[in-house]
Amino acid sequence: MKKMTLMMGLLFGSMSMAQAATTYQISKEWTFAHSGGGYLSEIPAFDVTTNTLWVAGVKGVDVLDANTGSLLQRIDTSAYGSINSVSISNGMVAFAIENNTRTNAGIVQLYNTSSRSLAAGTNTFTVGALPDMLTFTPDGSKILVANEGTPNVYGSRIGNSVPRVYGASANDPVGSVTIIDVTSRTVAATATLAGVPTSGSHIRTNTGMDFEPEYIAVSADGSKAYVTLQEANAIGILDLNTNSFTKVVGLGAKDFSQPGNSIDPLNNGSVNFISANVKGLYMPDGIATYDVAGNTYLVTANEGDFREDDGDRSAASSLGATGDLANIRVSNTDSSPGDLYAAGARSFSIRDADGNLVYDSGDILDKEAFARGIYDDGRSRDKGVEPEGVDLFTLGGRTIAAVGLERTLKGAIALFDITDPTKVSFIDMIVSDGDLAPEGLVAFEKDGSIFLAFANEGSNTTSLFRISAVPEPGSAAMLGLGLVAMAAMRRRQK
């Protein structure tokens, strides 16, 4: 029995080594160039029923054949406003459309993916102001809509204190999440954030604007939603049993002076990563969830964002910074002389369900982009490569995170193995010629393969890549030897 136990240990050790030695083959399948005034490439969604990609962008939606990338239909939604997001579940597609007067209520429309026309029955719902993103719950029973509610004019500065403090805006729509019941075709609730308990640190509430929900991810069991409040540097936790927020978690700050967190703070035509005496507020945009051993983890793309009028940012020189730090843009509602806070962490992170940091990619994204010749030094003083969107997929038994980088010289998606959130490893970076500034991305399985589609706001293109896992020959041979040895041991013991 001891010999068998030893052999099984060797076998499982070989299996582990085989997993670690897996390589990935990545190939571009096609690129579609969107054209026509106002039809942009921003957010993609995949429909397994019709094998189509639906790409939303301002004036409408382009429906593409997922096999060939050819245009099947263009849906014009401009009569209702500007479309910001699209999501699909069970043959139903939902559009999030902001009002032409964006401080007024927006709408959600439902379409049938087969007929590519408005769904039968109730198909239009009034939601909050500036619905910026929407998603179905895993079972398709609810649609959650992030109503960003951005004001046209922000609150005015109060006094001359440093850090600065801004008062409330005179006309700031309430940030909220609309919950639509798909079965009854009704708005079940609108969850707001006023008075919700807070935890964590560095929640920005002095910026002259309300909480602004940006992006939503839902737990696998559909009981909770996690909502990024980007400009506030926080995540709102939404209980989907009560349809109310239970907590707002401040995400803290990342210390760029620590080893592995270096940045290039100067857009001076050369790239020099240093340990800078600056901190970065995480301020995530995209978010995704996954489960490990029954526990929910949150994966965030830590882009960073200031007010649209940039009233809450300044060059660090205004606070006395000199040399390498003089030009870096910092939050003037958080920074003071000698204590600087930039927007964004130039990374992606993994957090537990309570918002505690489990992993951060440090300076990997900036440095990998530089190594591949696509780092945009012109963005160094701002937020580096600006991780924007994230999606997850499973391949070869491993959980992979795809992280889109908005500010690189070519379209770039970084891939990480996050199977164990405490032992994350970088896999590769997809660099796509002809693409620029991926805004949204979606991974899906089709015909036994994994595909990754991303919509590029800068180049107005959508591209599709195939990703395959290939065990290295040596690892496969080792695994085979282990199986042969185990079989021989069993024969001897009979």
C-alpha cells in the first residue's frame, strides 16, 4: 500500500508539472472594420444560439457572424439615444441606451437574437440616468443595469484646503442599479447607495459628484452583485435577495515605491521605470467573478478615472513635486505636498468577496507592453497602459483572465492563469496589428475551442482570436510514464 501511495504521489506530481508546462496557441481568426457615421466598436456580446457577435457603439449595434466576421445586420438605436452596452442570455439581448439629455432617465430594450428584432411582449424599460453597462444574472432571470448618472456640471470647490473638497452638484442624477425581472418583464427595484455602510479606505466622497456605478459582476449563485464605483475608488456589494446595497468597500491605495510596483512617471520620450514616491488609487473599471473552493473572488481592471472636466486632477508640481514626479497627474482631492495619489493602479487585481486584496499584478502590464514595443510613453504621466476590461474563461482545467489594455500602441490583451488566486502567473500578451484601444471583451466556447472577441474603440474594429492549450511534449511524456508505471504496479500487486 505504501508503494502504491508513493506511485500515486509521483503520478499526481507529474500531472501538476504537466499543467504547469502547458503552452497556449493563439491565432487571429478575423477582424471586422466598423464603418458609417456614429457606429463604433465598444462592447461585444456572444450569442450561442445564433453563433453571432453583437457589437454596441453609440449609434447602434452591428451583428456579426462569429465564424467569418461578416456583417449580418446593423440595428440603429439612435432614435432613442446613445447605446452604451449589450448583454445576451438564452436568446435574448438587452441594450442599455442613455437619453439624448443624459441627465434624464435612460432605457433598456430587449431584442430576440434569432429574429434580430424587438422581443415580443414588454420590451422597453425606463431605468436611471446614463445606463452605462448591463448584465444578466447567471440564470438569466434578472438584468442588472449600472446607471452612472454623471452630472453635466460638478460641484464647486469649498474653501482653499489641501487636499481639495468639492460640494454637491446642483443637478447630479442619483447613481443606481436597476434590477429588471425578466420573467415578469418589470422593473423589480432600483438600488441606490445613499446611507449604505462603508468599510475599507480611500473612498472618494469629496469630488463634487455622487457615487457612479460603472460595471457589474454577479456571483455564480446569483445571490450578490459587485458594482465598481470607479471614481470613488470603491466597490458596492448588492444583495440580490433584498435588491439593496449592503456595503460600499473602499479599495485603498497601491504604493508605487514598493518593489514590483514601479512606474514610468514621465512622458518625456523615453521609458524609465522607477520606484516612485506616489500611491495609486485602484479605481477599477471592468470586474468579473469566479469561484474557488466555494469562495467568490473578484477580478478587477484597475484603470483609474477622474471627473470628466478634470477638476479633481492636477500636475504634482502644483503640490511642490519636482524632478521625475513633477508632471505626474494626481488627485487633488486626495493629494497634499509629499503625499501624492494618482488615478489607477496600472494593474489588475484579485480580491475576496469582502473586497480584501489577494493579488495584484504590480508592474507586469506596463513592463510587458514595453518589452513588446507597444508601451505608449505619452500616457506615462496619467495611468500607464490603463487596464480597462476583463473577462474570464476556462481552458485545460485552468481559469484564465483576459485583461484589455486601453492605452498601448497596438491592441493588447494580457492573459494570466488565476486558477489559484494566491499563485497567479502571467501567460502571454496578445498584440493585435490593426487594432487599438480595446474597450470591451468577451470570451466564449464554440466547437470545443475557446474564442476571445474584443471591440477596439480607437481603431473602430472588432477582432476574434482562438486560444488553445497545448501540453509540452516533455510534460505529456512524463504524465504517460506515470500512468504506465501505475498500471505496472497494479499488475504486480494482483
